[in-house]
Amino acid sequence: MPQTVREYTGSIRNTVKSFWHGLSITLSYLARRPTTVQYPDRTPMPVRDMLPPRYRGFLEVDTAICTGCQACERACPIGCIQISLEKDPANPKQRVVTQFDIDEAKCMFCGLCVEPCPTGSIQHTREFEATQRHIRNLVFRWSDPLKPFPVYKVDKNAEYYPRVPLGSLVRARLETLAWDRAAPVFLPPEPAGAAKPAAQPKVAAAAAAGAAPAKAAAPALKAAPTNGAPAAEKPAVVAPVGAPAADGVKAPAPAKAPAAEQAAAEPAVTLTPETK
Amino acid sequence: MNAKTQDLSARSGKTARGVLLATLAFGFGLPTVLLAAVLVLSPVSKPAMLVAALRAVGVDLSAWSPNARYVLWAVVMVVLALIIVTFAAVISGMTVWWEMRVSARMQSRIGYNRVGAGGYFQWIADAVKLLFKEDLIPADADKLLFRASPYFVLTGFALVFVALPFGESLIAADLNVGIFYITAVTALVVVGILIAGWSSNSKWALFGGMRSAAQVISYEIPAGLSAMVPVLMSGTLSMQGITRSQGAWPWEWHAFTNPFALVAFGIFFVSQLAEGNRTPFDLPEAESELVAGYLSEYSGFRFALFFLVEFGNLWVMSAIAVTLFFGGWQVPFAGPEVFAAARGAGELPGATWWGLQVASMLVFVTKTLLVLNVVVWVRWTLPRIRVDQMMSLCWKYLVPFAFVTFVATLLWEILVARAPVASHVAGGAMVAAMVVVAFFFARQTRQNISAVGDRVDFTNW
Amino acid sequence: MEKLILRRVDRQNEEMILNFGPQHPSTHGVINFLVETDGEVLKRATPDVGYLHRSIEKIGELVGYPGFMPYTDRVDYVAAMFANEGYAIAVEKLLKLEVPPRAQWLRAISCELCRIASHLVSVGTMVMDIGAFTPMLHGIRERETINDLIEALCGARLTYNYHRIGGVAFDLPEGWRDKVLAFLDHFDKFLVEYDRLISFNEIYVKRLANVAVIPGPMAVNYGLVGPNLRGSGVDWDVRRDMPYGAYPNFQFKVPVGKGYFGVSGDSFDRYYVRCLEMAESSKIVRQALESLPEGEITAKVPRNIKPEAGEALSRVESARGEMAYYVVSDGTNKAYRVRVRTGSFTAMSVIEDISPGLMVADLVALISSLDVVAPEIDR
């Protein structure tokens, strides 16, 4: 509140002066170009191409050069990467990756998994658009359990690792994803008795992942560390019937496991064959 | 999904020609049609003109009973009233669109640009959306008052248009207490706001309503006092009388023929901002303090009514300021004798007269839009003042200065009566001073752009 | 708590309780203020925090040392770089690591850019709380440029996760340095324009000057830090007084509230100290870019980080004031305890004492002038 005449007139003078400056600045902005980028449809090029190369978008794994070292899985602070390795039944010297799941919905895009990768197989891409009605569509399975990929043998003399163009794999995946596509079911489709031999490791791995909290099966199958929550089998982990699944694995005949996991799956989801 | 994005990326931001034409046709057509209706109906709604006009089309009213004639006249008046209220709603919607565009540019944004060319149809889309929204009434609200308050606000707003001159003969009713009437009916808005604040049963709304009551009632005083200055200068309260006492050129306007009237205009402008709850006086709905103030609990159509009034008030306050201080609808080179000559002696006016009416309406609308832009501009520049500062501004600055201008105008009028040249000298000097100020302001604006290394670029408007 | 207050309120005097939050436009996140008012004038305002608690400190005990780094981004997402730096320094102390100079310089550059970005949000939202919208978006616009720069540097715009234990994650991208210098040239001019646009606006000054004064001793007693403390006239800056990283090599002033338009410690001082700090940060970034040493960007860090049992405390000057990380190791690969001391939390405590006699609009000014960020209060 003004106490003196000087303050009284001074506040009027300051008002005029500061409004003069303020109004002239806002007026001047009418003659400048706005800075808005009209994502997504009115950009000079797709926004992913405008992003810097270091942008941390969806993770991409080039399975051709994945050594199966599981360094990324260990580095991930939230355990959204799930890797399982098996011996190839056909070639006992060759190890195969039967499961390489990345839950992109859980991923916090920190980039810690990229750093320890010896070959640069796992990388962040500049892809970021993947709206999905069913969040489980965002679990990217880089290894087809029916056709596990063999681990890459690092050539000590190689100067570089032959990696596919960054982002091409993720983009191919995303383009097949309609936003309202039905969620996949990460469970074996057929009864264990009818399972093909190739599907056998998958059953075991899935069951092991589901039973990880039970700890019984985990060491036996070299499955995920217990702090890394399995990415795919959320319902199986949450449901108490995960424990019988562990029994099924420990027993030589895995007959019980599919039934238990079916019980654990969400009833709303229809059981469809593996699509990836 | 990605393929779709790709397609869209390929699309440029250019508007299709059809959309552009439709927008232009609608954007100019709708107000033009409404203004044309006002143009025709407001002279015709006078009883004598109505009789003459109907006789011209072959209907003889003298055969009708007096009651039937009254009914007919009432019907015409109701149609005129509906047209004017519709015009108010349309102009309020267009103001929303324009304000959003301007504010976006001031903030380096693009603003509305999707619905129609320049996003013009956005206000219609918003209005439709508001009409379809669920009409919520809080559980413990006073339901009757809660429902009633938007109509108080709308009534107070719409009644102003009765005495608002759009042109030489384009006024619904040229009341001889015009400006007094406008001041009186505007106060009805605060009743509505107060009811809204109280009946919502929300503390935020109550705060908003109380602030609004304190604010509007306080600022009635400087607004009324400063409106007295042009009244003193023209010797009448009638809006048409005040306009007629000014000339068409800036040096004949009230604001520039009397140095104190310019100060009075400043006071009037600030008071009108406060009465219209515009920034820097948007305390009743201060979103960072009171969430939405008295509007907090409103939704749907009731909210739309409040919104309409808020933006329609821009037009009203600008129109009143233009009428009082900036020569209203006065057309250059067209004094009262020109209008009289054009009208002719017949019962119905001639075509030239209608042309002059159109010209006067255009002048009025242009001036009003200019003042309206200033209000928009001020809103997007200034922060909000505090409630005690709002009071102190009113009672310690505006009211004393309004009294000073009031008394000084009395003395000035005595001087002008003795020496009429004083008003011409003041007019010339003040218009010259305004031009100089405008030049310096434009220069300052230009320097602002180069000072941060930007350049003038209108390409994306 | 509500019951407690309800008992105190004297219904006879028409006082009322206003739940100012948890969802309110000007609480800058999810905070609740239980406000006892008599009309527009506050009797008192009691902050009620905890709505945004995410157990970040507990997470620090559950994930490994490097794995906690992305979580520190979430401590204060407006200025994530400082949280990164504080944690990295604490673990480096535990490991007795020497960080290479280039990494330290890069840390300083990224942190000062982040400080500018954070202060732009702070002063912008402050102006918005006072009722002007345009300057806020001007601030956000400049911040976008910084976000783009940091995105080019480390790949993320908000949760940077740029610092690593023993260094930083990336070296400068090509052409980045020129982009930063060009931005800073523009930014210095922008600051002048911003001051003309709003800082010295008479309404704005009148809204803030002499409002919610926190005297220097009181600020110290309440543990205020950073610009809030300096706004009260206390000349304390960790970067200068307890130097860490590359800061001893830079010349910069520490702006202190002098009562620019009112008394020292009022809301305007807290606001304006931030404006001045942005200019100083700009100077620091220039100096750091000029004197950037060559060399490694990370020290040799074992892949499996297992510090010896012990404890370490790091203090960094965050945008919201001194941020301290206290990390206790028990010799395993996970921390025994991680404690984060943040400026926003202590800033909340002063509100209850300052608020009596303020008006509702002043409370908004006080909250925003303290520049509290809700996740930093609750962690």
C-alpha cells in the first residue's frame, strides 16, 4: 500500500512503464513464427526420424548376434527382460535361447541393458508409438519358443558385429500390431501329451518362469533370478496355483503344468496358439 | 498404426480449398446475416416504420384493430430480440475462436487449426460438445438457485443489447436513459454469479461468488463516474445522443477532445475489465487459486451460458467504450444532414439511407472489434491482481481519479463554451500525441523481435 | 490430522477449512494443504504430504547400485540430472573412485543445463499461478530447446539417467557444443525479454514483494536450501562453499535475495534469485564448454559393484537446493540403506509458520515461490 505521494505516483509510473514493455512483447509475438510441432500428422517427416540417434525408445534385439550372456537381464533394474537358455536337443554343444521376452510396457527406457551387451544386439530404437488396448501385446518375444535361436559365438577377431539396421525389427513388429489386437496368451496351446518335441523346452521354461517365486525350479533350469519378476506370466505369478506348476516341472512328466497354468490364466482371454 | 502415421505425415498442413471456402462463407456469412437482420429489423420495428413497411408490401394495417397491431409489433420486437441474442451468442463464439488464435500466437503456439480453415469451427464444436455434456448438479446444492443463476447472468447480459447502438438508426430502443440503463442491467450479472457461488455448495464457488460481488459492485462506481464524463460532454444519457454529439474523425471523438476524457476512458476501460471478470481482474474464477471459482460445479449447458456471457461481455464492453469515447458509428463525411437528406421525406427511407446505415454499422463493428482486441491482448499479457489490491486500486486510484476527471470535465466544458477552439486544439494535439505514441510503440515492438534474434514472419498465420 | 484441525476451528467466527488439494491447479503435484481461513485471510495452512510416496529409498535397498540410477530420475523429475549426480557421487565415495575430469565437466554441463530447464519451469509456473499464462509458455518453449539438447546428449527428455557411477553414459554428440552455444546466446537475450515481459510487471511485483517473508535465520532454522535459502539473503551455495566435481574451475556468482522490491526473503526475491541463477548457469555452461578437457568419460568401474562396508554422504546443489544422498553399504552388491534428503520436503515445513495472515492468493504465491515438486517431497 502506498504510504507517500512518491510511492503513489511511482506505482502509476511503474504500471505504465511495465505494461508498455509487456504489451509490446506480447504484440511482437504475433509477428513471429510459432514453435509448435504438430505431432503426429503435420510434421515434415515422421517424428521418429526427427529424434536424435541416441533416443531411447523400444528395445530391439537382433537375435542373430545375441550371445545369450544374459547381461541385459541382470542389468535391468525392474526385471522386464526374461531370458531362458536350453541345450539344443539336436546338438548338445549348442545352447539355444528359448525365451527372450521384453515387457516394453514395463520398461522404463533407462538404457542400462544396452551398456553391458557385448555385441550390441540389444539396442534402443527410435520407435515409440505403440498404443495398445491390451497391454500384454507389448511383451515382445524375441525368441520363438517353437524355434529357439542358437546363441552367437563371438569372433574375437571381428571388427564389427553384423547387425540388422536399427529399428527395422521393432518396426516390423509394430506394423503387425493393430491397436485393438487380442492379447496373446503365453501358455502352451495343447495338452502336454500332444506337445511336439520342439515345444518341450518351451513348456518347461514357461513353467519355470511361472514358478520362479517358488524357487524350487529356478536353479534347476537356470531361469531368471528371483528379483527379476517374469515378464510374461503375470497371471501365473500372481495366482497361487503357480506352486503346483513348480511340482510339474520337478517331476519328470510335465503333464500337470499346462493345466495349472491354464487355471492361472485370465478367464477372459481365449487360448490361442502361439503367434510369435 | 505406423503405416497410418506415415500417410498422415505425408499430408501437408494446407487446408483444402473447399474447407477454406466453407469456413470463409460461414465465418463471414453468419455474422453478416445476423447484422443484416438487425439492420433491417431495428428501424422497421418502430411502429410508424412498421406500418409504412407493411403498406409498401401491400398489407394495410389501418384496417386492423389496435390490439392486433400491438400483437404484430410485439412479434416483430421478439424476432428482433431473438436475432440480437443470437448475434450475441455468435459473436461470443467467434470471440472465443479469435482469442484462442491470438493467445496462441502470443505464446508461440498455433492454436485452433483443425476444424475448418484456421480452426474456425472449433467454437461450434465446443458449443455442441457442451450441450451434450451431462448436466450435473451437486448433491447438496440449492437446486432451484443453481438452475436459475445462469439465466440471471444471461438476462443481465442480453438486456444490454437493447440500448446498444449498431448504427445511425440501428438500435432496439433509444432510451433517453441509455447509459444509466446499461449500468443498471449489467449489475444483474453479479446477482447471477453470487447465486451460482452460493448455491453450488462448494467453498471454491463461494469464494468466487463473494469476490465477484465485491469486485463488480466496487467497480460500478468508477465505471459510472467515468461514464459521466462523455455524458457531461454531450448533455444526454441516450446512447444515440452521446454518439451524435461526437464526430467521425478522431479529433472529434470525446476521448480526444478533452484531455480528461482520455483519463476517464482509461478508468472506464479498467472498470469494465473488472466488471467483465477479465484478466487482470479474473479473481472470481482465478483458476490457480479457486480452481474455477463460481463456475466450479457447473457443466454442460449451464456452463455454456456462463461462458457465452463471459465472452459476449467483451463485445458489450467494447461497444459501450466505443459509443462513449470513440465516436460510435459516426461515418466520415456523413453528418446528420446527410442522413436526413438520404432518408427523404417519404414514409420509407431511400436506398442511399440504407447504404449509409450499412456504412455506420461497419464503422461501429470495426471500432468495437479493435477495442475487443485490446481486451484480448491485455488478458494474455498481465497477471492477476490480489483481492485487496483490487479494492485498493478501485478506491485509492480509480475513484479519486474518476472524480477528478468528472470535475475537470465540468470546468473544461465551461472553457469550451467560452472558447470552442479549445476542443479543436485539444483534439489535434491529442491525436498527434497518440500517433507519436503509436509510432514509438510499433518501433519498440519491432525491436523486441530483433532483440532476441527472431525475425518477422507471418507465413504461418 | 483433519480431526485435529476440526477441533481447533472456532465455528463461531465463521472460519472454514479448505482442502487446498490434493488435486488443485497450483499445488504442483499431489499435495494437500489444510487451510483454515477466515474469508480470504488464512488462519493457517498445514501441508499434508505423502500422496506421491513411491518408496524410492526402499527400492534403493532392493536393486543393485547401478540399477538404482534410473530411479533417482524419479526423485525429482523436473531436475533429474542432479539426483543422478548426487547418487553417483555418493557411490563413488563408497568405492573411492576417481572420476575422470572430462566426465566431471560433462556432469557440470548437463547439470547446469538441467538447472536452467528446471528454473524455467519454476519461474514459469510461478507466473502462471499469479495469473499470467503467456510467460509460462515462453519459459516452456525455451525449456523444450534444452530438452532437445539433452535428448541428443543422452536419449531422454525427462528421466535422463545420464550419469553413471564413475562417470557419465555418453560423450558429447557431434555438433552439440555449437548448438548449446547458439542456444545460450539466444537464452541470455530471452532472459532480458522475460524480465521485461513479466518480472518487473507492476502487478506481478506487487503480488510478490513483501509477501510471505522468510527471514534469513528462520530459513536456516527450517533447513531451507538452494534458491529458497538464498532468497532469504543467506549466501550459501554448495557448488561454491563445498565444491564438488568440476565446479572449483568455474567463475560464477551466487545470487542472493536483496529485497529487490520489498524486503529480503519475500516471494519476489525467491523468484528473482532463480532468474539470476539461470544467467549464472548459462555462464557456467559456456566456461565448461570452453575448458572441456579431453579424456575418458568413465572411470574403471567393476562390472559387479560391491563397495566395502561403510557409508557415504554426497551433497549437490540441485535446482531445488542442496540434495544429499546418504548411502550405506554392507559389502554386498545392494545398498543397505539409501537416504535422499531433498529441498522440497523441508520447504513444506515452513509453510505452516509463514501462512497465518496471508491471503488465499498469497498462499499460491508462497507455494510456487518455494518451488516444491511433489515427488521430491515424498520420494
